Amino acid sequence: MARTRFFRDLHVWQRAMELARLVYLQTEDFPKSETFGLRMQLRRSAVNVASHIADGHGRLTDAELRKSLSAARGSLYELETQAELACGLRFLSDESGERLLDLATDVAKLINGLLGVLAPQENPKQAR
């Protein structure tokens, strides 16, 4: 796969950064009791998505990039779970939660698309 020169050029990284900014904005008004709880977990998960993408881009092999994208997807699914909980606890409005989850879904599709492109090619001798 031909790589972009800078991870900042990756559309998936740009959307993950948009997601992280949105999470920070939407968790600003969480109850004080959640400062080190759900608020921090959501923020950490959101930052991890973009960070894993950037880290993987800096690795030397497609296999290492796949690992980092897999980790990004795991962090994204953590974020989605935490966002669902925040909505259920009414820390996020339905509209805010839906916006966040829609963007998370977009990022997941981009990650999954990249993982599909980077899928290891089957060795024809092993396929027989």
C-alpha cells in the first residue's frame, strides 16, 4: 500500500481528531463527580483512537499498522460503549449522544476500510 507522507493527511486520522474534539466539548458539562470517572474514560478513549492511527502510520510495516488500527478500533468501541452509558445516565442529551455515535460510526467505517486494504495477502501455495 502506498502511504501518505504525513499521518495528518489521513482522512481517518482527521475524522478521529474531530471525534476527540467533540468528546471534549460534550463532556465539559458532566457532573463534577465524573471528573475522574466516565468523563475521563471517554476523553482517553477518544484521544487513543487518533493516537493509535498516528502511531501505526509511523511504523515500518503494514502488519504493525494493522495492529495499531486494530487498537484504534478497540478504543473506538470502548468510546461507543461509554457514550451509550453517558446517554443512559443522561450525562449526554439524546442529540449529543447521537451526533457522537454517528461520528464514531464514520470513523469505524474508515478504520475497517483501511484494515480491508491492509489485509494480509494469502500465499497461493498455502491456499491449496
